[in-house]
Amino acid sequence: MKRLRSLATALPAGIRTVAVGTAVLGVASYLQLAVAGHSLTTEAMAGVSVLWTIVMSVGIGLFLPLEQELTRIVAARTVRGEGARPVLRRATLLTCGILGVILALMAAFARPLADLLLHGDTALVAALGSAFAAMAFCYLTRGILAGLGRFTPYGTQLAVDGALRMLLAFGCAAAGLHSALAFSLIMTVAPLLALLATLPATVRAVRPGPPQPWPGLVRGLGPLMVSTLLAQWMVSAAVMSVQLLEPDQVDLVAALLSALVLARVPIFVFGALQASLLSGLAGAAAAGRHADFLAMLRRACAAVTLLCVAISVPAVVLGPWLIHLLFAAPEVLDRADFLCLCLGAFGYLLAMVLGQALIVLHRHRAQLLCWLFGTAVLVGVTLVPGPIEGRVCVAFAAGPLACAAGMLWSLRGAVPRRPSASAPAGAEAEPIPSA
């Protein structure tokens, strides 16, 4: 207990506030899927499972990089005493442009998307597009809030989103709805209302400041977006691989999604750490506090290791029984499958922590190469002959662990171990060179 308390107090300020919102949103995700699993047919639930997986993989892959870059930029401006209003304005335009391109492509290819992934239901493609739109602007405001260290409204947005997801899911069930579209639209309505509830606090928090150059805003966004897309695809690849390779395995798709929800509990919890960790690392790097940077990174790695051990043991032992009880999932997975899924979640979390350090050190390309390496390992294992459920579970473990190993190697000697001289007041530190 003393070790856990020391880790908690060493983490960046604001983590407790965000943790509450993350916990509510995590529980809501479980309940939303559980209620849907008990309200829908297996085929309809498979459609919701795939849509939920796309939102939580492709959607996060597209828009989480925006939050991360905004957090880094705004945190550095805060160290220099500069306001973030110009960043918010340009980031809003950038978000609208990215979202416009995505929605146009989805409209143009709605029928192929529906046939390939959503059992021919074009209404679910529309629901997917609306979920992307709500998600885009949520991540925009969260990036500004995290960079400013305003974690109360950040956590509030998460909590309101989660509370609404629970209310709407139970409302659909109470109304006797058996529509995949109804349960899918929850992923649009809840985050949109949460955004509106916290938007005034975001606007009040930003102050005028010097202009934000476009190159500084978009320079690292491309590699980071590709990296995050690969990361989110990797953590959801088990479901998508089955859907693409053996689409008739609807029982396995539904069971895998339920199992991944259980195995990914540490990833939901990490959401409480990620925003404040990136903000803290960016502030330490901008001020030239290399010793603080390294200490924060080590403690974050220790925290996610303890978290994964604490959650994975009961998940492996009770997982097959729990997913059937909670989500009405078909009984097609065993404890060995759950062990692979939990190992994959640990590798993913470790890669996310190390990836935050690479982002702050302006090593976006190194991070991208590591995710490409992990993806290649995952694809290679998936394509090995054998039963599909075994292949996708082992691949889920191998890919993230390979990526984390690559990032650890990339960070060797990247930060000086001796305390540096204090950075000049108001100056942003240069990127710390890699060995």
C-alpha cells in the first residue's frame, strides 16, 4: 500500500480529478455493451461490436493525436507565460478540415463500408460518422484543457459523457428497443452533450497570446496520427481480424469484444494518467528539468505495471465466466486466450507511456517506426496457419510487446541523467537529443 501511495503522489497534478471521470466513462462503456448484449440478437450485437471497435480504434487514432499535440504545445506556452487562444482558433479550423475530409470519404464509400464491416447496414455508417464528429471536438477541447492544467473541466467532460451513456443505454433497454442503430447513436449523443456542458469552461480558460504558427501545429501531427491509428488498430485488431478473415464467426466477434473490454480495464484506467502525464512531461522538458522528466517516466511505467498485474490475474482466472455472465457472450474463449489478451494490454500500456516521452522529445518518427514494427509482428502472427481464435489472441500479445521493446530501445540515452542547469525563464528548451 505504501508503494502504491508513493506512486500516486508522484504522478502529475490533476490525476485524481481526471481519474474520477475516467472511471465513470470506463464503467459506462461496460454497461453500454452489457445492456446491448442482453437487448440485441447476436447478429445485431456483432454490428454494434464492430462499430464500437471502429470508434474506439480509428476514431481515437484520428483525433487523440490532436489532443496530444495541443497538450504539448499549450503546456510549453504556459511555461513561457503565453496564452492559448490563438492555438484554440487554429486547432478548431484544423479539426474541421480533418473531419470534413473523413466524412466526405465515408459518404462516398458508405455502401462498401457497410458491406465489408457492418453487415450491409448503411445507417450504422451514418452513426459512425456522427460519432467521429462528436469525438473530434471532445479531443480538441481536452487538449487545450490538459495543456493548461485545467483538469477539473477535463474530468467533468469524461464523467458527464459516461453518465449519459449509462442513462441512454438503460433508457433504450427500458423502452424495449432492439435496434443496433439506437445503441450505436449513444456514442454520438453522450459525448456531444458532455462537450456542450464543458465548452464554456474551456473558452474562459484560454487567454490571448502570440500567434501560433501553422508549422508548429501540424509538423508532428502526420506521423503522430499514423502512429496512433496503428496503436488503436493494434489494440482492436483481434475483433477486426476475425471480421475480415472469417466474417461468419459472429459468436467469436461478440466474445472477443467482450473479452477485450475486460482485458482493457487497465487501458481505461490509464486514460486518467495519460493527459496529466503528457502535460507534466512537456512542462519538465520545456523547463529543462531532465531529472524530473526521467523520474516521472519511471514512476509511470511502474504504475502501469502494478495496475496490469492487479487486474490481469482475476481477469485470466474469471474471464471466461465473467464475459458470459456480464455480456451474454458465447463461450468460445479460454483462460489461455485471456492471458494473451492481458499481456497485449500490458504491452500496449507500456508503449503508450514510452510514446508520451517520445512525443515530448519531438521524436514522432521514432514512435511511428516502433508502431510499424509492432504492427508487422501482429500481422505476421495473425497470418500463421491455425485456429483463428488462437492466432488473433497471440498476435494481440506479440504486437504491443514488440512495440514497447522498440520504444524502450529508442529512448536509450535520449535524456541526460544528470540534472541540467535551469532553463532561462520564458524560454522553451530545445528537443533533447537522442543517443
